[in-house]
Amino acid sequence: MFELKPWLKLIGARPTRLFIGALLMLAALLSGLGLLALSGWFITETALVGILLAASLPATVNLYVPGGGIRFFAVSRTVSRYLERLYNHDTVLRLLTDIRVALFRKLSSVGRGQRRELTGAQWLSRLTSDVDALDTLYLRLIAPAALAALVTLLVVVLASVLFNIRIAAGIGLILVAAFGIATLATYTRTVKISSRQSDQQESLRTAVVEHLEGFAELTAAGRTGKHGAWLMRQAHQSSSEQVKADSRIGWHQAGSNLLINLSAVFALWAGFGLFRSGEVSGPVLVLLPIVLLGLAEVYSMLPEAFGKLGATQASAARLNRDCRQADSVPAAGEVIALPVNTALLVKNLAVKYPDHAPLFTHFDLQIQAGERVGILGHSGSGKSSLGDVFAGLLTPSNGFCSSLPCAYLTQKTVLFEDTLRANLLLGDPEASDAQLWRVLELVDLADRFQTERDQLDTWLGSSGSRLSGGEARRVALARVLLSSEPLVILDEPFTGVDAATRERITPLIDAWLEGRTVISLAHGPDALPGTDRVLYLGV
């Protein structure tokens, strides 16, 4: 269970919402039990009175108080159930948001080398399926199990009040056994199966995504049919595991319901002795067994939740492993303070990816504050890796790199499926509309968006699909220019930008970055903004 500890701690960060949600669930459960109990008592009471009146014996019954109580429980059950569903599902969505944000922050701190250890399909699985598996913790597992235990205790107390302690103890033992079968026994019998199935499903999801991504290559190699057949076998195996788990969950649910029915029969049998001795009335005798039968609704949700707990643990274990990798990025060497008026200091740097020769060894560089440095090199020379090291995204295998806080334009343009304004504000969340238009002028895009109906609120589409490659690159560049960080790193800043546009915007960008340190990485000198000196890689 230790795999769930960090996520339970994160879920517990909203105690007020969890408490209110639990109260609403309790209100719905108690209203349901109250409706059953009072209805059973009322039907029995009116039936007995009817028999006495038919036998010409005097009898009376209060129709209004129990009738009002039944209506109250019927309305309160409906209202509390509606509010509980509305409130708790909102709570779960908030909790999943908290989990996804925390997870994304941790995973995004992993260096590019560590990120290559997982495929894109696996990263997607972490942020979707594995996180979704954690929504069972509160709404389907913790709260229902705790409330089932509380309601069981209340029913036992009710049995001791209506009947006696011995009968209540017998009912309690039966209900404890039913609770154990619905929870711990179900978990014990399904944990290995559900955990194994969770791993199989992740592998299957990854394989399906890779099959779709590589469909052209599989078709060219004539392997589409064989790979598809292999996927079907994997799916069949996963389905077989699901059937096995569902079968065990079903049997444990049946066993739990059987014991609940047994407790009702026991209460009815034991209550007859009290009824014959005149200690309880007929309606009271019927009330307790009906309440016990109502517990089936409380217990029915437990076996499925505990049957999936193994899969939830497997998902949490995968997330914990990846987060530990994010938290334990090794330090590559001694970290020292920057000298005065120095923006970046690199000593004895070595960069190496697993199973590849080193890109750099014994690399030294010192850049003064306010200096403009260009770094040129052919494809594969390691420019982008060097930029990642400077920005702190890639941990060197040896040496150290210390720098001022930086804004980094990566080689690959990344735009979110959102508005132009939202994409730009990532550079400076406090930027005004005037500042946004100013930075768009710097990259020669102000006229382009002033003609749009929504202007700054223009929707860019998935990954900026509504823009050309050069326009998307300049939006990403504008976002970096909005940042006020003292160090700016630009990796191929003019990719996809035509020569005429590049000549127009270069002097504007140089003036905008006046006084700040700029490191530019490119293939050739024509792709660099203004520089004080240029370094050549691979020469």
C-alpha cells in the first residue's frame, strides 16, 4: 500500500471538500435506510391494525407522522444523492487536476535523456490512464469503505437498542464477516490479477499506438497482418485476465450479500423470541431486518473498488518510479556560484547519451553578462544538447554548468491548442495587451493578427496548425522575448522564416534584447541575430 502514500497525501490536501462529500454520501445512505426501515414499520403497523379492525377489535394508527417521515426520507434521499453526485464528481475532477498538474511538473523536470527511456505512448498513458486509475481512491474506495463501516456500526447500535446486546453482537459478527469478504478478501484474491492486467493493458495501449504510428512501415514490410494478429492475441489475454478478475469480484459480492441476508434472517429469528415474550412489537421486529437488507446497497460498491485496487497500485507504482527519476536527477559535479558579471560558466563539461559516444568532453565556456554569443555547428554536432544543458534540461555526464535564470527557445516549436494570447502569456503572465502587440511587431506578426476577427484571441489550432511553419516559429520566439529573464537562449530562432522577414526582424530583436545575455545556436551565420563572438562546434 506504500505506493499510494504520496497520492493519498495529495488527495488529502482538500480536507474540507472530502469531509463535505463524505457527509453528503452519509446523508444519502442514511436516508435510504431510514426510508426502508420506516416504510417496513409503517406497512406492518397498518397491516396489524387492519387485521384487528377486521376482527372487530379496537385499534388505532397514526397515519400522518410516519407518512410525513416517509416523504421526508424519500425527498432527502433524492436531494442528498443528487448533491452528492454533483459535489463529489466535481471534487474528483479537482483532485485529478491536482494529480495531473503535480505529475506533469515532476515529469517535465526530467532531462531529455531520461525522457527517451519512455515512448510517447507511455508518457500519454502516465498522464491519462494511470492518473484516471487513481480516481478510485476517494470516491469509490476510501469514502464508501469508511461510510460502510460507520453505517454498520450504527446498525449494530440500533440492534442493541431495539433488541438486546447479544443479538446485536451476533449481527455485528455476521456484518464484519460480510465487510471483510467485500473488502480485504476481494483485494487479496484479485490484487495479483488486476496488477498484472494493468501492466498488460499499458503494454497493449503502447503497442496499439505504435502500430498506428508505424502502419506505413508495417505495410511496406508486409507485416501488418502479423502484427495485428499479435495485438489481437495480447487483447485476448488481457480480456481473459479481466474475466478472471470479474468472476472473483462477483463471487465475493455474492458472498457478502449472502451474509447480509443471513444477518437479516438471524435478526428476524432472534427477534421472534423477544416478540413472543412481549419485549418488542411486530412492527419493530420487522424494522431491523429491513434495515439490514438495506445494507446490501452500501456494500455492493465495495467489491469492485477493492477488486481494482491492485491495478490502482500498479499505476501508482509506475508514476512513483517515474517521479523518483525526476526527483533524483544526479548532479554531474560541483555546483558553484557564478563570478561577478558572469551569465554562464561551464567547466570540463561532458555530454553523453546511453549507448552513444560522447558529444562533448572537456568543454569550457564563460559568457559575460550582456554578451551576445553565437554557436554554430552542423546537424548532429550537439547544438541542441548544449542548449539543453545551458537551460538545465539535460544533466551532463561530467563537469558542471551554472547560469543565470533563462528563457529558452527550443529547436522544436511548441504551441498549445489555445488562443494567441494564451500562448504568448506563457512568457509573461502579467503582460498587457499593449506589450503583446509590441512583441508581435518585433516578429512581424502584428499586421497578420490585426486582420483576424478575434485578434489576440485568435485560436491557433492543434500545435499551431492554423499557422504556417514560419508564423508558428515567430509566435514561439515572441513568447520567449516576452520573458524578462536575464539570459536568453535561442536554438535556430529563424527556422522556417524567409530571408526578407529575417532581415526585417533581426535589428528589432537585437534592440529589444539590449543589455541581456543572448546565446544563439544555428547551422550558419545568416541564421544568427547580432553576436559579439561566434563559437564553432565540430571544427
